[in-house]
Amino acid sequence: MHEELIVAGFGGQGVLVTGQLLAYAGMLEGKKVSWIPSYGPEMRGGTANCSVVISSGEIASPLVNEPTSIIIMNKPSLRRFEPLLVPGGLLVYDCSIIDVTPERNDIETVAVEANRIADGLGELKVANMVLLGAYLARTGVVSPEAVIESLSKVLPPRRHHLIPLNKSALEAGLVIS
Amino acid sequence: MGEKVLMKGNEALAEAAIRAGCRYFFGYPITPQNEVPEYMSRRLPEVGGVFVQAESEVAASNMIYGAACAGARVMTSSSSPGISLMQEALSYIAGAELPCVVANIVRGGPGLGGIQPAQSDYLQATKGGGHGDYHLFVFGPGSVQEIVDITMEAFEIADRYRNPVMILSDGVLGQMMEPVEFPDHYEPGNIPKPWATTGAKGRPRNIITSLELDPVKLEQHNIALAEKYKKASQELTRHEEYMTEDADVVVVAYGTTARVARAAVDRARKAGVKAGLFRPISLYPFPSGALFDLATRAGAFLTVEMSMGQMVEDVRLAVNGTRPVHFYGRAGGMIPTTREVYGEICKVVEGRV
């Protein structure tokens, strides 16, 4: 198993946390993992992305130039990262925010109304967890249980009261794809 | 070893320093190393240490000089332009033979440059950096775990040799998270420091200085320093080899670039190309002997760096004309991709360079 993932969207959507949760969950399952954010000046108020590698073997490079999957949370990121996806790769995106459709037909696509579902749960900020659930349902890269266990490690203590909500959002995503 | 935790390279570096007994940190903010002082400012007071944000890098580096004089385990971290400002003090510290640890989380230059990762401070780090005949001992870790291991050892090496040790990291290694383990129990070496200026009550006073106006004595000092560096070259060199046994082309790369190079070597092997990787871990002293030995077996070398060609000079010196040494570099914060390095490997193998 070797997954090279990019998560991308606006700063504040939980892009970096989504990647960290996957990396932490992978580590808990005994897999090799790496996580690296983009940290250029473009992050301030603009787009954010992170690269996650999860593998059953040693990770050579933590840098992802040719992702096997991408989780996309805004339109600029779709335009930027869709072309990089390997043929046959997986694109999971929030179709309730992004008003265009992917252009490639040599990839697998999962459109998730993540923002609308999160709104239904009462908190837009957990849209990332809906997408993460949909991604996990399709790929099985890590178990949902490991992600749930990682929530208390990755989220700062002042956010721990939101763990049940994050769990509900993840579960809502799991049943989509 | 303790529980595995997922940590950023910069935070792991700071935690490792504290575990190694570092209790004093003096620094000044600069991207992409800010996680180090941020972490230190939170953690050091918890362990009875002192964190000072100085008014400048010049001041911070001289605070390091002062704390090192008193025999403290002390460190600073900065990034390229800030490290340049510290060169005067580093020359004094090396001249006065004091132990300290300096982390350079390298960014693109020259000048203010940018904030993205680079390896363009290699020559400054390994060839002295400031004025006079001296060297820092320089290590280029390639993973977050190695950052931890090297940082902890750096304080021991600094004490043992009475010499500054530099950890040459970069923006990728600093920002990247990987699982790390810290040793459960770690006892600092506690190497005696009878030379330290700790108050001369009951003993003759110690004088620490880098000033020596008598050229005969100053020459002797320089000779002693050179002997120390020679001893270090026998004791401190380290490197890692990957798939070099039958390699037609050996990529030579350190730090972040070595990670990319390893992926490129894997890709080459899958395509039936016999590629290998030689990863220097100590950059000064440079593992010249091991590289020269490898040159008797390997077909050709390809040095890959995030610079326009700095370490390649040491590679050429080590190989000493016995094999061709090629170079591929990206600069200014651009990182070579696996595809690019694989392409360069193929060019070397096919004789297209």
C-alpha cells in the first residue's frame, strides 16, 4: 500500500488538520507516514494545501508531485491539482462549494456535498470531515476508528468538545461513496 | 524508546535539545524556523531553563558565546540571513573553543532571498562561514527522527570537542511531520568543564578569549585547531548508502534532496536502471574516504542539491578525478522533483551529459 495524497482548499477549512488526522491514523496503524504543509506567503488568507504519504514501506520522498489521490475544497485548488493526479487516481471534492466539474475522464471522481451536509450538522467547519469520510470509504487507506482516535491527538484541547461533531461528520461522509 | 508521536521537524529539534539538557536558548524570529523558538519559549520555563528573544541575531549569537563561556548547554536557531549575522560570534566561539549548537533552517538566498527551502548555505556552513581558520561540525539530517538523534548527539559532540556544532536543516524538514521516538531515559554526558568561567572562588581564574597577539602562540592555537578537525574527520564522519553495490550511477545528496533522490533511485531501479544513493550525514567532516572507496566500484556520480552547486565541490575533491561527477540543482526555494532527478539519472546512464 502506498498512497500519496494532497489536501487543498482555503485557509481555515481544516485542510492541514485533515492531512494530519490521516497521518496520525496511519502512524497508529503502524504504517509509515509523512505530512508536509505548503508554507509560502500565499497561505495568509489564501489557499492552503498539504501533502500526506501513507505507506506500508519506507517513504522515500515526503513531497508529492504526482498524487494518487486529492481531496479538494475550493475551485482554485481543483484547477491547480486535478492535472497533477496520476491516471486512475482519485479526486474527492466538495460539489456544494465548487460550481464546476472536473475535466479529466481518466480519473475516479467522488463529488460530495460536504458543505451542505456539514451545514445540516450545524457546523460548516466540519465539511472537511465529511470529505475525509467519503475518501476513506472509497480507499480504506486507514480505518475510521484510527481517525477518530487521532482527533484527540491532533485537535488542541480547547477544541476537544467538538470531537463528537467531527465524528458525526466523518460518519456522514463514510456512507456517501 | 518512548511512544511514537507525530512531530514537525522544527518542534522535534527543539524537544530533542531540551532532552539533551539544553537549558538556554537565545534567538530572533525568522521564517522558516519560528517553530523552534516558539517551542523553546513554551518548554524551557517548564524545565527551569531560560528563553530570551534577543534584539537581533548579532545579540543572540553573543549571548550564546556568553552562556557557552559559563559552561551551559546552549543553542540558537535561525535561517540563512540570520545565520549570516551570527558569523562573527561563531568565529569567536570556535576560536575560544566553546561548545554550542546552532540550527540553520536554510531558506533560499542570496540576501533576504525567500522563505522556501534551500541548501545554498552549504559552503558557509562547512568551510567556516566567518573569518579565520576554523570549522563548525556540520550535520545534515534527512528525516525528523534523524533530526532528533543528531540534535541530541550534537550537544555531546560540542562538549567533547569544545567546538560549535551546526545542524543544517531546511524549510521542508522543519515543516514536515513524521513519527518520532525520544529515548525514555537520557543522561547528558556531563563532560567536565574545568575551563568554564563559573566564578573563580577557590581556584585560579579562567580566561576565555579568542585574542592572541603573539603570532607564535596564535599559530600554535591554529595548529591545535587543525589537529582537532583532523581527529574529528576520523571520528565523526558518517553517511548512508542505498543500493550502491552494483550502481552504474550514484546520486550524492543530503537532507531533503536525499529523500527525493531516494525516490528517484527507486524509480530508476523499477525501470531497470542501476542507480544508487550516497547520503552524507556529516557534511563537515565530509565522508570523503567512503565516497572515494565507492568511486572504485561506481560508474559515475550525480550530485543533486537545492543550490547551484556547492557540495558538488566536496564530492569532486573526494572522487579526485577517478570518475565523472555530474550535477543537477534547483535553487531559490524550488525543490527538485523525483521525475527530474530520475531524468538526470537516465541522462548520465545513457551518456547524454
